[in-house]
Amino acid sequence: MLKEKIIIHTHQEDQLESVLVIPDGSGPFPAVLLIHEYTGLNKVTLDHARRLATAGYVVLAADFYGPAKRPKNINEARTVHRIFRDNRVLMRSRAKSCLETLINQPETDSAKLAALGFSFGGGAVLEIARICDLKQVISVYGYLDTTHPASFGQIKAKIFAVHVEDDPVVPESHAEMFTKEMNDAEADWSIKYLKNTKHGFMSPDDKAFDQVLAEKTWDIILENLNK
């Protein structure tokens, strides 16, 4: 049976309430930092975390905004996520703080760290891949642009990105920038382009939700985490 507990931690002036989801058995376990979409920590994110924990990972479903700033609707989400999307140094710092919180949990095997994010969260995990030492980083329709591209040899993690073609949120020009950055940094990376789908297809709360494709993508995610 999975276990869940709220982990209260702080970053700068914000108190955050992330959720640690722990698999059955005795740890420490390989660990995944999971960062939510721009709508914040919600049932969709927790369901993702439970799925990962069922596969044997201890997961910190990160609360990037904190309960005081957690959006109650789409308009609030559009506002609060911009605080980080428009300030990538702050996004990196917040994501790194969440990663350190996961590392500090006794259930975590700190030698087996990965990060996974969707959309906003995909951008955030790519930002910490540029500065932190992780085993695997997976971005699903995440932001591919950055204000601080990685330099040669800087990226230690294996990078896997899922990118939706003709995505208005993550345009092709950003995919091209990302490709150049990864190649220039000589990162161990790959990208999967998806056609005939839309940004948000992994979220049941999104009108673009595609259950069949979501299941196929979960298979790919778990395959890459196990590499």
C-alpha cells in the first residue's frame, strides 16, 4: 500500500506543502521529483505521483507555488505561473529547493534521482537539469526555451523530451533552440515529436486529453526512467 505525507518546506518567503508518495516496501527507493503543470499541485499531479510510486519510486509531488498562492482558477494560474516562467533563475532556484527537499527524505536513494515534469513542470525540470546532477530528466510538452542555456559538459542527466508538433505553447523555434543547446552541450539527450495531438494531452482536466496517447506516453516515461 502506498503511503503519502505532506512535506512542509520553504523557499525564500514562500511556505510550500509538497506531497511525498512512498511505495510499498522498505527503502530507500529510486526517487522522482515531479513538477506540476501551470495549474499547480492538484489531483492530476497526485495521480501521476501515485502511478510512479506504484512502479517503485518515491515521489515528491512538488508544490511550486505554496498554498497561499495556489491558483483557484485558470486566470489565477496564468498569472502565478508567469512569476517563474518569466524569471528562469527563480524557477531554477525553486526547483532546486524542491529537489533538495526530496534528497533529504529518508526514503530517498540519492544516487538514483530523476525529475519529471509536464508543461510548466517540464520547463522547470529542464532548468534544474542544467545545474544539478540527476540520473534522468523527462519533460513532457515542457518549455524548451531558456534564458541561461547550458554550456559544454554542464548537463549530467540523460534528457528525454516529448514535444507536440505545432504547439502554440512551445513553438518549433524553441525546439530548434533546445536542439542546438543540447548538441552544443554534448548532452546525452533525445526528443520525441508527436503529431496529431495537442498540448495538455496527458491531463484528464484538459480538453486536449487523449487517454490512448497518454497511456502510450506513460509506457515511454517508465521505460526511460528505468534506463
